[in-house]
Amino acid sequence: MDAKHSHTAISTAGLLIALGIIYGDIGTSPLYVMKAIVPEQITPMLVYGGISCVFWTLTLQTTIKYVMLTLNADNNGEGGIFSLYALVRRRGAWLSAVAIIGGSALLADGVITPPISVSSAIEGLETVYPNIPTVPIVIGIIAGLFLLQSFGTQIVGKAFGPIMFVWFSMLAALGVNGILDHPEILKALNPYYAYDLLVNYPGGFWLLGAVFLCTTGAEALYSDLGHCGKGNIRISWVFVKTCLVLNYMGQGGWLLAHQGEMLNKRNPFYELMPEWFLLIGIGIATIAAIIASQALITGSFTLVAEAIRLNMWPKVKLNYPTDVKGQLYVPSMNRLLLLGCIAVVLYFQKSENMEAAYGLAITLTMLMTTILLTIWLRTKRVPLPAIALFVLVYGAIEGSFLIANLIKFPHGGWVSLAIGATLMGVMYVWLRAFYIKRRLTEFVKIEPYVEALKELSNDETVSKYATHLVFMSSAERQSEIESKIIYSIFQKRPKRADIYWFVHVDTTDEPYTMEYKVTELAQDDVFRITFRLGFRVEQRINLYFRKVVEDLVRNKEVDITSRYESLSKQHVTGDFRFVVLEKFLSVENEFPWAEKLVMQAYFYIKQFIASEDKYFGLDTSSVKVEKVPLVITPVRDVALKRIQ
């Protein structure tokens, strides 16, 4: 069995990997959900209704929508909102807006999940040490977690599965204990209690905002499809859901035992624990919260890498700390997330304050997934009545969650929306700028210049610029080249080389395509190489180019020996020099105002980002970055007056 599928096949190892990677967020929700649903006085209606809402949310939203339906929409084994978008994007340009909203909201959620998970776990210490300052501990744990990212999570990852197995087993054991004390809590499985709470309890509908916290990790199940495989997720979810439901029921049993009392900052999760077990339980909860945060950080890195390949994010540097497929580290995103998480902890201080901000952004992601999934169901020719039922049911459920979550806006929900809106702005600017640049880049037929390139190559009166000159080209047609490249070779300073190479990178909608095509435009003098790389493949163009040249030499299709006589005798390989054209905004412009704003924002952001040679993996080569003006609409009438 090949490596790609070894961990996605159903096996004990695969199930443990699934437990360790994807259930952190949803698995740590019992730490704060019941505390959010029962704000102050404990009443039976609130307890039965709250547990019933949680059970049916986990069933309808997580089990049916994500585990049973959405996991089928895999893009060659990969999942997540951008993989789903890649499957359906040919169905309409407007779908890019859906993907942008969903992706930004998911990234915004990544700023709040680590603080709320770690804070909820550490605050358990207050039951033992009432005056302990939790904020510095939480910040210390989060900072340590982000600093570890650059080393890769391969070693830690192997330990995640067994630890999460211990965590879920603990959830189940504590829950069973609570249920045995108050078995009447099992009545909460009846959906009538959920209906009764939402319709008849004063302000019951708005409690959906708190209930929603139990399913926030559902999107992660889909995003990590590629790491674990459908079968492992579906089987492990049966175990995970059972443990979660048992724990919620147990918390409900404890709440029933204290009906009529005020909750008074007590957390039903920790109240279930016997006193002797508290510190052990808090320790396990903290490790589970760290694992939940790790899963979200890794997911954010994958999301950013996909957004870059889909032209929705600046081409920032991506590192691959280990040889594990798909494991990457995005230094710029790591810094942004770390600063964001620390700011959230300092601003909200307590996990109960974070509950107010949490959930609003992720509802948007789930709604966007529903829209993309509806389009995908259409492409699969699913009968219209079934699609209509899906849209109706999930439109109503997620619409209700969104409305109920909007009450959180003034209490901190604005934080996640502000972060999401900023990310959305960046994605919109980047995608729009990509299309504006593509529209304005002038391409010319390469054929008329082939003879001139051969003549320049043989013209010994021009000093040689490089033995092999490699240009990165964005021309999609093989017969074309950017006019700026021709200008750079012939006019800027004639660039004489023995062989000219034009390299184009095509990003495919499949995740792991790795193909290339070579076209010889002039024998031994001009070549074009087109790489077809999947949207999850690392852009190590330097490495891939070297591999292609080695193949061409082996097949005797090209001779890369230096053409200097003294070096040719020694069979010395000629030098390779890459040229990357970097566009800047020309002053010779008259803009439509909307495009002017987009391009100004684009070039403003661009100045904080490393140049494209680093993104293409050319930083170990000899690279010349040339600035070329991007002229959108040249100024036509210049009112100059001649005087004597």
C-alpha cells in the first residue's frame, strides 16, 4: 500500500491518528458548553432543554451534515472549504466570494480557539487554588505552543492519539458517574425538551448561541479528511460522540442535583470530578486543550497554503520542517496567530468572556460550506427534491445559529468578525488584483523572437549574462510570452545566454498533481517548461527545474556543458541564473477608482512580504529580481505648454 493511503486506510493506527488530529476542538467543548448554557440559576427546563439541544445539534450538524454528507465531497482524498471550492469553482465566479468568506471566518476562529480551550482547562485550577492568576499561565502555554511550530509536530503528533483516547475515556467515565446519580437526565434525548426550551423558555432562542459551541469543531473534521481518511473519521466519530454525549448527560445530572441554586462561577465539568482526581483531571484537560489548539494551528497553515495557490493570499514563505506529507509551517501566519491569541487572552481575561466572542465566525464558515456543498450536489446530479430538503434543513439550522450568535456581537463577537473582515479584505484584494494584473499583462507570440534569441545567443560582441537564463513566466499558452520578458532580454540590457528557459507554473484543482511538459522552441537554444502542480504541492521550482534538466541531459535532449572553450574541455556545467519580474504600480496611470483602491491596497501589503523568488523556492539559486511597471491606463493628454 502506498504511503499516501497507508494512514487513510481503516486501521487502529489510523483511528488513533484521527483521534489525535481532528477531535481536539469538538472534544474540548464539554469544558465550557454547559457553563455557557446555564448562566446563573439552575432550572430543570434549562438543563433538560440544554442537553437535548446539544444532543440534537451534534446529531444533525456534526453526524449527518459533516460525517455522513460532507466527507463525500473529497477532492482526491482532500477536504476543507478550499478543496470543496476547487471542485465547484467552474460553476460561477461568485463562488470565490463564498470561499473567501468561509476561509477568512475559519482563520478568524483559529485566533479564539486556543485561548478559550486553554483558559477553560487552566481555570479548573481555581477550584483548588482560588486566587491563582490564570492569565500568565495561559499566555505561557500558548506562546510555548507557537514557538514549537517551526520544528514540525511529527514527534508530538504520534503521542496525540493515545492522549486523546485517555481524554475521551475520562469524559465518558465522569459522565457515566453523573448519569448513575441522576438517571432521569436520559429523558433529555427526547427532542421535545429542545423545542420546549427554544419556544417557551424566556429568551430560549438566544441560548442557541451557547449550544452552538458544542459543534464548532465540525468543520475541522472535514478539513483534516486528507490526514485521516473517511473511514477512520466515521468509525472514530461513533466513539467520540458517545463519550461527548455521556459527559454532557453527566453534567446535566450534576446540574439537576443542584437545581434552584445559582451556578456561581462553578464549572459543571470540574464539579463531576472527585476531589482527589481534580489536579489529574485538570492536567489531562490542559493537554487536550493544547492538542485542540495544535490541530487548529496546523489547519490554519494548510488553509493559508491553499489560499496562496488559489491566488487568494500573498505569496508568503512556506517551510516544510519534516518529510511528512502535507505538514508545513507558515512563519508569518504563526506570528500573526500568536499575537492574535495573546491579544484575545489579555482582552477577555476569562474563558466565560471568550464564549461571547466564540462561534459567531464559524457559523459563517458552516453556512458557506452549505452553499458550496449544494453546488457540489448539483454537479453529482443528486435529485432536486433531496437538494431542496438539504438546503431547507441546514439553511434553517445554521441561519438560526447565526441569528442567535449575533447577540454576541456587542459582547465580544465583534472581535472575531473584525479579524475575519480584515482577512476577507486581504483575500478579496489579492484575488481581484490577480485578475486585474492578468488582464493588463501584455502577451506576445514567441515565434517571431526565436530567431532573434538564437542570434543573440551566438553574438560574441555582447558579453555573456549567464550560461542558462531562466525566466519565470505567467503565460498560460505555450505559444506566448510576456512582452516584458522580451523587453528585459533585448532592450533593458541585452541578456546573452547559451540557453534560454521559460518556466511556467500551473496550479491544478487536484491537490497533489506533479507533472511537467517540455517544449523545445529552438534546438539547443530555447526551451519552455510547464509545471502542473496541485494546490497542496510545495513550490520548490529550483529543485523541480534541476530534476527536469537532469532528465533532459540523460535523454540527450539538451547539452548543459559550458560553451566556454576552456571549460567545455573539462565538461564543466554552465551556470543557471533565474530572472523574476516583479510588478510595481507605474505613476503613468489613470484608474477607475475601484481598481485604484484595490491596486493601492495590493502594493501596500506587498511591501511587507518577501519577494516571489523565496515563494518559488529559488532563494538558494542565483536570482535577479527585476522591477517592471504595471501600467493600467496611461495618461493620454498632458497639458504641457512650450514657452520661448
